[in-house]
Amino acid sequence: MNKPIAILTGSLLIVGLMIYWMAINERSVSRSRLALPSRTDAQPTENENSTTEVILLCAASNQAAIEAIRKQYEAECGRRVSVQYGNSQSLLSQLEVSKRGDLFLPADDSFMEFAQEKGLIAERLPVASMQVGLAVAKGNPKQIKALSDLTREDVRLVQAAPEAAAVGRITKIHLEKLGKWEGLKHATEAFRSTVSEVATDVILGAADVGIVYDAVLYPFPELEFVQVEEFSKAVSQVSIGVSRGAENSPAALHFARYVTAMDRGLQVYREQGFSVGQGDVWEDVPDLTIYAGSMLRPAIEDSIIEFEKREGVKVSRSYNGCGILVAQMKAGQIPDAYFACDKEFMSQVTDVFPEATTVSQNELVILVPKGNPNKITSLRDLTMPGLRVGIGHEKQCAMGWITQNTLRESGIQNELMANVTVQTPTGDMLVNQLRTGSLDAAVAYLSNAAGAAQYLDAIQIKGISCSTAEQPWGVAKTSKFPLLADRLFKRICSEESQEIFIAEGFRWNRGEKVSNQPKFVSPAAAIPTDQP
């Protein structure tokens, strides 16, 4: 072989080996990519949460407080927050048009409500409130003490534009109600796009007075605030909202929780003259404790899991018979929230949960094996000799307590109890014993049978009002995380959650929206049980 041919052959061999190696490597890379979850499917890791830069769209009126909080947060938590300041209307428009922004903090909740109506906001956390009034130079050289002074010829007035800034909008709304807007409008020398610009005009001497929020004057010692009667009810509530389009909701909610924490962000707000309410205690990853009746587990478990993922928090839940849960609470084990099987078992701990909201209803039924082999049609049929009947334990669960009330009202309590072979703290235990053939019938909740419709029939108990249980939700007055618990409650009350409740045999019973009958209704459920 001559030299040119040898060189050509060697070159071709090298090229071939390189192509083969690249192909093998590409297949290896492809397999690696297939093994990884997609970005849209994967949950952000803790490292991603800490390195993600959260974008906040914030009203200029809150700049001094938010800047102090941002610096403190970045130093303490090692996370980054980018803030864009402006008037509330332009920030709302930006959020709607560009969809860029993880958090939205307008100067008044009316803008937050607009954002929610447009479907832009998923969560809303209360922050503080601000009072509308007048800003004048220190010492009040023009002796401006009333709204009528603003129309004097020797007074130069500036205010924020109603179509742009929250304070301008609130000013116009309140003065229109009093019939004083037009006169003040004509007396105004200039309208500014933000309340901060109004304050700056007074500082620079370009105006004698401006209409502002009280908290805006905190960083300006050369100004003082004057309250006037006409603005006594002109108060703006401030909230921070989490965008539905947030790229990393746990990271966004992490900063939102910091801002609204009573020992972090709210402390700064209070120091700067805002009025603040009760916030949560700050914890990097809070652990919210929930007690719930066992029957509620299939209705709320998925919602809790989704809540944990979105919030980046932990929810420790304890499911059990409500009698057992109440005993634990009376022994001093207090959860942040309690979801009771019936209002009777909430009333026993009203000292811990002074306020409770009824969420759903669940009715007692007679459960029998599929096909109803013993031809049971009523409570009285459960007194047949030799029948093995299971019920809930009266002291351990709401189901047992309601069952005894139902039996007493039916007038057959003693006769039926003679056939009771087992009393359990949960309805699921009764379902399991029915499926294994240990029982011929059981009195339990309809929801207990929702997942076993192929094995069991349900027979309605009609004519006895006390056979329906109502499930209330309450937050402990000692909870460190009342806002977090409230957001979980809102998740449980979402439309998606309502569908789960109905599918699991509950009736939805909160607010104006009341659901239809539960979806699980077996043929036997159409058989009424008459009172004897």
C-alpha cells in the first residue's frame, strides 16, 4: 500500500471511530434525559428554592418597609428578591400583560381584588393598613388643619392621580361620597403617579400640602402628618399576593410568609408607622399540625399533599376517632387546626377553638354486603336474632355518639344493642370487618363505603334528623400559624376539593354553594328506613 492510500485509510478509520463514539454518547445522554423528570413535572428542590430570584411588584408607598425587609431576608435566608416599585395600577397592568412577577403588593386591596377577579392571584396574605391624611412641612407653617384649608388661595396642593395610585383612588372615592371631590380637584395644582412623588413635592417646597398615607412619611423627618375628619374612614388594607404564574411558588410563598411574619416583616412595618394585625411566627419550614376525624382522610389528604408542595411546608396530620382526639387535646396536645367529624366534638373544645366553620355533612347509613343477603331494609331489621352488627364506639368517635342518638330516637336502642358484636373508633374498621365476613351489617357513615361500593350496599336511614353529622373546621387560638392554617382551609374549600368531598360521600355545606347528594348511592340506598 503506498503512503497516500495509507494516510487516507487511517483518516477514514479515525473519522469512523469518532462518529461511532458520538453516537454512543448521544444515546447515553438521551437515556440520561429520559431518566430525569421534566422541568414542568418536577418539584423545585431546596437548592432551587434558595437560588431562585423572586420578583416582587410593589407599590411605592411600601418601598421603605419592603427594602428593609428585603435586605434582612436576603441576609438571614440567603435568598434573592428583586423588587420593582411603581403605582398600583401600572403594576397590576404589568402583571396582567407581561405575566412577569411572582408577588404583587399594591397599596390597597381593591387592586388585589381586581387581580383576583382576573385570575392572576392564587394566594393572598394580609400585611398591614395605612391611613389617608395630609403631609405638610415640619411645624406646619401654613397651619393646615382641615380639608377646607386645602382650597385656600395661599395653599398649593398636590395629590396622587386616582387612575394610577391607590391613595388617589381612595381619596376620590371618599370625597365623592361627601360631595367634596370636584372642589378639591380644581384646587389641585398637580397630580403625581405615586404617593412618594407627592411627599417629595412637599419636601422640596414645590407644594404646601399633599394627600398621602401616614406610613409614607416614616423616612421623611422633614414632614409631619395631619389627620382630617373627612379621611377618618379612608384606610387602605395592604396584602401581598402570590401570582398564579409564579415560576417557583414555594420560593415566592417563602418570602411572602417572611413579610407577614409577626417577628420579621410585620415588625418592620410596625416600626415604620403601619398598623399591623396578627401574623404567623416565622419558621423557615413551618410544621402545621392538624387533627381530623378518620372519616375525613380520603376527602382532604390529596388537598393537603398539594398544599405542602405549593407552600413548601410540612403538614403533620393525625387522623383518629374524634373522641380520642378530644381526649388528647384535653390532655394538652393542641394542634394548629381541628377538623371534627361532628359539631358535638368541636363544642367540647370551644376553649381552644372559639370559632368554627361548618364545611360538610355526612349521613349515617346501614352498610351490608353486596346484594344485601339478609334483606335488611330498616334499623328494626338489625334486631333480627343472630345478626352480627357493628357500630362506632360512643366515647371514641362522633359516629358512635350519633349512632346512639339515632337508636334512642328510633326507640329500638336496647333491642339493637343486643346484636352489637363490635364497637370501633373508626368507620373504616367496620367496613373491613364487613368485607371479611365478620359482620352482617354495620351502622356507619356513607363516606366510609365510598371506596367499597363494589363490595357493599348502603341503606338510607330516613326520618331521623340526628342521623346526619356536620363537620366543622377550627383554628386554635394559640396556633403559631393562623395565616398558614387559613390558607390550608381555603385549599380544602376549593372547587377541586369540593368535588373530592362529594365523590367520597359528603354533602358540601359551606357558604351559599351547597352541593347535591353524594355521588356514591347504591341501589339499596333508595330503600327508606321508616321509624318504628
